[in-house]
Amino acid sequence: MMVAATPVLAVQADEVLDDPVLEERARDISANLRCVVCRGESIDESNATVARDLRLLVRERLVEGDTDEEVMAYVVDRYGEYVLLRPTFGGANILLWWAGPLLLLIGLGLAIGYLRRRSRAEAPTESALSAEEEARLKEIMGD
């Protein structure tokens, strides 16, 4: 039960905004930003000092009147796209988004090609030993 409560404990009491609407917006934004230290957690779930600083930064920008998009743009400009838990689908990221499916299709095509070539190949035939080969075999076997 304590493990399930851990993400809730990440946001400290002194970080929570008085305005519940702004706090909800801050939580939504924080849930979509990656902790640069923990990597697998959002800043809302992380107890790292950097995550706390980012949570405070998000709340500070919201109090100043920034929109959610402006806050996200500010954080991305400052830390790079790595900070987004869901990277954008544009620019150089298109290659990353399509690399997996593209490699799967290439691998599937190569496998199908290999199987087709193998099915068309002539089966190896067994031929009888020549007279020289039989004589050599008898000599080796000691007959």
C-alpha cells in the first residue's frame, strides 16, 4: 500500500497551489514531463531535486499566466525534447517513430524472400560412390 502512495508523496505540501484549477493544470503538465534524473518517471512521481525544481517552475509559470502550451514550450526549450514523456511526431522524431515498424517490414520481406528461394532450390541428390571412392572406403575400413 505504501508503494502505491509513493507518487502522491512526490509533490510536497509547500508546492501545492492555492487555486485548485491551477493545481490541476500543474498536475496535468507535470504528468507529461519526464524527470531527467529518474528517466522512467514523470516529475509528478519523482522525488529527485531536479523534479521538484521542475514542478516549482511549472507552477511558477502558471501563476504568471502562461498557458499549458507555453509552459510546455518553455520547459522543452530549456531541457530539450527529451523531457517529454510523449515525444512529438515531427522533425527528426519521425525517423524514430517509424524505425521499428520499418525494420519489422524489412525483416519480414527478407524472411519471405529466403523461404521462397529455399523452397525453389533443388533438393540435394544422393549419388552412388564412384569405383575409386568405393575402393578408398574399403581401404580405410580395412576390408
